[in-house]
Amino acid sequence: MSDSTNTNSSANEEKLVASKLEKDKGNEFFKAGNISEGEIFLSPALLHLHGLQNNKSFAIFRKEQEEEPKTDPLQEDIMKTTSVIYSNMSACLIKKEKWSRAIECADKALKNDPDNTKALFRRAQAYISDGNTTRARQDLEKLTEKNPDDPLVKREWQRLKQKDREQDQKQRRELAGMFDRMKKLDEKEETEKVKKKTANESTNEPKISEIIDEPPKISEIVEDEAKISEIE
């Protein structure tokens, strides 16, 4: 391995150590219940590792190998540490009830380390709170496969069932409200039709003068009498 590669690896190791120190400080604040302070230390912890997950020195090292690519311990450590930091960020955001951002951080944690069960668990928590029960169920099923007796996972299953019930009840209320609004609208339309029909019938009714025959004129009576006399 070239000297430049060794230099890069040494620099990366130093960045990894610095990142872990920041991460540990953040963890101490988080465990003490100071979420905001804990979150503050996680950002610089992540910055130390920025760009190292796909560092060119590792790619060069792999190309220099004639045999199959070997797993590089430093690169693995960087990936896992990055995953832990994102997972811890997700935990902070869950405490702040920022569900969508918590899910995003959990996604990044799992991208760096698909075996990070804490990140998977936190994403399931955020999904449940955010109302995405389908995705939450998928994550909980994976967690149950890995550890079927985990009490925390069982607790989240209970939360998921409760959320399902709440959503079902909400949907029923919304449907009932929709049908009630439709019924009232139909009744209103029917009332308007009756009013319109009544108004039309009132308009089309004949006037009194049209119903009662007008009395015959005097001249007509005289003429009729004359005719009668003629007949006799």
C-alpha cells in the first residue's frame, strides 16, 4: 500500500476517533434527559465522518488487490459509527415528536448499516406515531424475526394495534359525517324542489275572472227574448 494511502487511513482514523468522542458526549446528555444538548454534539460527530463512507483510498486499496476485495475494518467502523450517529439523531427527533425527520435519520442509519436494529426500532416508533401503520408493521415484523421475545418490540406492537383502532374509529366517524352531510344535502334539494313546484303551480293557476263567466250584456238579453217570442 502506498504512503499516500497510509496517510489517508491515518487521517481517517483520527476523524473517526474525534467523531466517536462527540457522539459519546451527545449520548451522555441524551441519557441525562437533555435532548437538545445531546443533539448539538451529534452534528459535529457526523461532520467528522462526512465523505469517509466512500473514501477513495479504500477504492484504491481494493483495486491493488489481485484476489477478491477484502473487508476493510476501518471502513466498516466508519459505516457503523455513521449509522449509530444517525440512529441517535432519530432518537432525539422522536423525543421532539418530529416524526418525518426521525424517519429520515433512521433511513440513513439503515443505509450505512442494514443490521442496525436500534435504527429499525426507532423508525418503527416514528412510523406508528406518524400514522403510517403499514410501514411500521413491516419494520416490527423484521424486528420480531430477529428477537421474538423483545418486550420493547411487543410494546410497539400494542401501540400499533391501538393506532389501527384509532384510525378505524376516525374513518368510521368521517364516513358517518359524510353520509350525514349527504343526507342533509338531499333533504335540502328535495325541499327546494317542493318550493319550486309550489311556486310554479301558483303562477299557472287561472285568475278568478277566468273561472267565473262574465254576466251577459243587456243587449244580448233583449235579443234572446226576441228570439224566444219568435219561437212561440
